[in-house]
Amino acid sequence: MKGAGTRAEARAAFLFLAPALGAIGLFFMVPVAAVLLLSFTDFDIYGLADSGNTRFMGLANYLTLLRSDLFWEALGNTLIYALVGGPLTVAMALAAALLVDSRLARFKGLFRTIYFAPVVTTLVAVAVVWRYLYHPRFGLLNSVLGWVGIGPIDWLGDPRWALPAMILLAVWKNFGYAMILIIGGLQTIPPQLYESARIDGAGWWREFRHITLPMLSPTFLLVGVITAVGYFQIFAEPYVMTRGGGPLNATLSVVLFMYKEGFRWWNMGFAAAVAFVLFLVILAFTALHFWLQRGNRE
Amino acid sequence: MPKVLGLLLLALTLAGCGGRDGDGRVTLELWAFGREGEVVQELMPEFERLHPDLRVRVQQVPWTAAHEKLLTAFVGEATPDLAQVGNTWIPELAAIGALEPLDARIAGSSAPSKIATNDHFPGIWDTNVIDGEVYGIPWYVDTRLIFYRRDLLAEAGYTELPRTWAEWRRMMEAIKARSGPKRFAIFLPTDEWQQPVALGLQNGSPLLSDGGGRGAFSEPAFREAFDFYLGLYRDGLAPAAGNNQIANVYQPFAAGDFALYITGPWNIGEFRRRLPPEMQDRWMTAPLPGPEGPGVALAGGASLSIFQRSEKKDAAWKLIEYLSAPEQQIRFYELSGDLPANRHAWNDPSLANDPPLRAFWEQLQRVAPTPKVPEWEQIATKVYEHAETAIRGRATSEQALAALDRDVDRILEKRRFLLSRRAEGRAEP
């Protein structure tokens, strides 16, 4: 904010921002405050019957949460979803974007559509197909592994494999969106840069390393944050694929944990505490992400 | 805010009806779940013929969403006039005041569609009684018992299933000894709480102590049953596998991968449809053995309940009477395969002459309810979660049960608070 504008400019800017700020205030700040208040109570099924049954609990929900093994398990899984699934998604998206955007590629529109299709496909429909792929006896994946002599893996039933299986599905389902953003980023790189690099004798790798990657870094920031936040909020994949986080909670995510507490058991106060903790985790992660990339933006 | 939301929903519902009430008839709204929701519609034309002033709108809800939808509807003040209610949900819905007590209506019920307590299986009826008041009329009944391969039992030297745990266990050992390391005597899915809980009830465990205020899973009655259950996995009689690891249970059953399987009446139809023809005379059902003789099984099934907020309770009661009559119960059985709650319906040849149903008839005389606390479903999932850690060797039986009791005590904390507050309220004059 160097060279601040006049007061009139500031006022105009505020007027332009007002509708968006109003919407954020109404639909974001107010619910967040409500959740925060709710998280200090033990509002539950008994509270539904008679609001006199709701107690002010102070920080008790948060303490219970911190002592709950299941929450830590869910948080651990969620971090794996985000820290493994996130980079994998971005890497897949980058690879796909480079292929689709390559000067040599034909039918660019078609491929872009194909890669983007999973993003807009209903997860429930996708789940039906993927459950077949992962089927321990008749699944395509195990048949392919069988050809190279790897014994059958019980993808969704074995606690060790269920989380990787879920991440694979999530990466396939989500990379298309990041790909579109990266293609947008690629197309803003001036072609002159590549031309001059080639004149200087740079090969494909050095072009990629010294032109494409640095020029894409603002895009990476955006894509990284969006993808990671998406993974922190992963819900539908384990909800439909493993009947809510099984086996042995190996695929349970924080949002799924919150959903079960809130809507299955109606421990709304406790679920609100989970929601608020997740909000803080995502906030911290996003702040960290911005901080790590701060050099690139200037 | 819930009021406004409720009104909005109501407005939407009314708009959805398209003013079919224009002819002066009363429209009842009935929610039914899954397959039941599908087939109950076929019983409605007859009801509407008998009661020309009534119409029934059946809303079909998938089972997986049913429980959440009922609670959400209660919050949004958009409950139907009556609904099918899984009988383990009744304590919860009664606790929040969603359901109408039915005692007066049962007392006033008269022939030809009289609803009488002794027309029902006592253990099933009991699941509908909370603090002495009846909140639902059993619609269909359900319990889990043993489906077994007659030929494999015969090979091991048994013509029928033993009645005590000790003999039952000896029989499973004999089957296992003949079938080899890759096959098992019994399939007990590790992700089902029903099996350890039924064994615990058989052994006299109350499951909860202090009036439903604390878990009683570490106490000897449950621990003995749990050790028996755990032993089946530890000694290789049962595979340590959950439902999602065995996609199609009928194939391994037909292949002889296990000889016994504890499951419910819905599988009678499935076994007939899915097992190959040559298997059809090789399977049968048997009641659960118990520690010292025939044991209890879990009282399952669903009831029909009227919602407190309904303005058409008299009409809703007529529909319950109609659906409880033996003729409709038999038709419903033929359409859905759900076992009739009305015992008179069992005299019909379609039920009385069906061999696999005999074990169910016998078992239904001996069924026990799970603890009637609103938190039960939550406790039940904890049971199998902790049982699974012991089955997979991540905890000893003592550790698993102690951890289970800790979780259950935490879940019941609010209930203990409310119980003690109520007790104090009574102590003060």
C-alpha cells in the first residue's frame, strides 16, 4: 500500500467493497461467532427437548476434544490427506497442465474436458465405480497388480491401505480444478521468455526450472492454498467410500468426525468446538503458506 | 428461528401437496424407510377404500438418512403425522418429546382392529415402553440368530445346533478341525456390535449400571461373554474380518469358507435368491445358544409411532390399527419379507410352513431389549470399535473393556447430570 490514495478514493473503494464485506459479515462472521458461543455449551439431544438442559461449559468441550484419541486420529489423518494429497494433487495438476498446454498437444479442449470431468462428476457415482476398482477379488487395480505378481490388497478393508486408497481417489477427483488454474497461469507467461532462453541454448528442463516454475509461483500459492484447504475439509470421499471413516477409523477426517458428533449424535456443542478448532488449524496453515511464499510475491 | 424455518418447510410441503385436500379429505403423512417405504405404498389403496375420508402420503426415506432426518424434522418442527421408527431410536425420540404416548389409545382400541399387548412378542413390545409408557406399536420384528450349513455340521458329526456355549464351541472346533487353516467355523463381522452385546445379555449383563448412568462392560457378566466372543477369533474359529472386507457373503457361505453366520431374517430371502440351487436344502436356521441353555437374542425391528406435533392423531392411529391387523401384516410379509409383529399372523401357512422361520418364532419368544437410553446408538458403535481393537490384538480384553467403559461413562455424563438433578428435584419438597 505504497502511495496511499486520497480520502475520496478510499471512500469509493470502501463503497465498492461494502456489498462483499456485508455478505462476508452476515454469512461468515455471524455464523463463526455463533459457533464459538455454541462451543462453550453442551447443547445436545437433551437440550433439544428442553433448553433448560443446556449448560454453559466454559472450555470443557475443548478439553474433552484435546483428550479424545479419536479426534487426534482424525486430525492426524486429515494432516496426511492435506500434506500428501495436497502436493500430489498439485503435482498431477502441473503435469496434466503442461501436457495439455504443450504446443505439440492436439485436441487440447478434449483433454482439458476429460481431466476436468471428475471434478464435476457426483462423488456418489464416482464411488460406485471406484469401489469396483478397489474390490479385493474382482477389482481392476488388484488384477493389474496380479499381472506383475503382487498379491491382492484389500484396499478399503485394510487399515493400512484405506487411507492411501482414499487419497488416490481424492487426487484423481480433484486435480482437474487445480489443472485449469495452472493452465491459466501457464498462458500468462510471455512466450518471449522461452524464445530468448532457447536462443541462449536452454533445454526443456532448464526452461521449466528457470522460467515456468518461477513464473507460476503466484498461481502455486493460490492453488496450494485452495487445494490444502479443500483437503482439510475432506468429507464426502470417506463418507461414501468407507461408511464413515472405517476401517478402524483409518480414513476418518476431522470434518467427518464433526459431522458424526453433530448430526449423528447431536452433540452440537462439542461439534461446534471441533468446527472451531478446525477453523483455527486451517487459518494457521493458510497463514503459514502465505508466509512461506512471501518472497515470491514481491 | 426454528419456527420460521418450520413454517417455510411447511409452506413448501403444502405447495408440494398441490392442494389435493381440496376434496375435503384428510391427508396423513407417513414416513417409512428403505424397502419398507417402497412396499407400504401397496397397502394404502385398501386403507383409503376402508376410510374414504382419509388419504395417506408415504414419504420414502433411505435408511442411512432416516435417523438424522427424524431429528432434523423435530428441530425444524416438520415431523410427519406418523413414522416408522427403528425400535432402538424410541428412547431418544421419546426423551426429546417428539412422540405421542399411546397407552390411552391402546386401552380404547376395540375389535375388529384391536391392538392388544398380548398379540405381540413380549420382548419386542418392551422396546416400545419407556418409563411405563408405550410410544410405538411394533410393525415388524427382527432378531439375529444362526444360519448354518447342515452338510458341514453333519460332516462334523452334528445333526442340529447345540444349545449351550460349551457345546457350541466344541462343535465349532470340530468344524474347524475338518475344514483346515483357510476356512472357518463361523463368520462374525468385526464391525457389528450386535454379537458381543447379545452374548453379554445372554450372560446376564445389564450392559449399563446406575440406572443407565455408567457402562458395566468391565463387570464379570459382560467380560465372560466378551472372552467367549474374543476366543472365537483368537483361536481361529472366526475370521477377523468386517463386512466391508467380504463384499458378497453368499459366495463364501456356499463355498464352505464358514459354516455358521449370525444374521437376521432379511437373509432368508437373500439366501434363497443368491445361493446356488444345489445349496438350497443344505442350510437352516437355529436359535442362539446360551451360556447354560437357549439364550436370548436382541429385540430388533421397527415400530409405528405418532408424533406429538401431529394434528391428525386419531387418523394416524387408524392407520396404525390397520397396519397391525393380521391380514395386512401377512401381506406386508409377502411384499417385504419383514417378519410380522402380530403373533396371529404367524399362523398363516406362508409363515407356519416355512422351515427357516421356525427358529425365528422360537427365538422371538426369547428376545431382550438393549438399554433404553437415548445414547444407546452411540454406545453401540463404541462397543464394536473397542471390540475390534481386542480382536486385532491391539489391546487385551481387559484393556479394551476398560477403555469402552471410559468412553461410555463420558457419553453418559450428561445423562448422569440430568438424573441427579431430577433426583434432587424430588428430594426438595
